[in-house]
Amino acid sequence: MNEAVIIPVDQFKKGELQVVCLSPVEVTVVLKDKSQETFRTEAKTSHYSLKHSLEEIEQVEVKTIEGLQYEFLPAIKAL
């Protein structure tokens, strides 16, 4: 299963991302200058603050990691 969700920056109000999933997912923050920052989530943490201001961000992509098994798709919310 290789699923991806793209969240436009206008969906964020506080510059935070909530991800609920027992397995890690990969989060890529795409900036307006086309550079990217990528990190992996952890099951024990559900809230992540984006390191860049909303004015710098174009979109955020959340995707499952190839080779990992997921019992259910991650619950993702832009905050």
C-alpha cells in the first residue's frame, strides 16, 4: 500500500500537523522556492509543528512508506 495525501497550505491555521498512525509515515514540506524538508512521524507523537512559516510553504505531502504494513490508513489533520 503506497498512499499519499497532499495538503495545500491554506488548510493550515496554526502551522501544525496531526497524524495518528501506529506505523511511521513520511511528511514532506514543499516550500514556495521548491526546496523540501522531509521527516518521519512516530507512533507515540501525534502533533508536529512545521518549522517554516505558512508564508514560505506551498504544500505538505503525507505518504505511507513502501515496505511497511499498515493496519489502517493514517488519520491526518491540518491544524
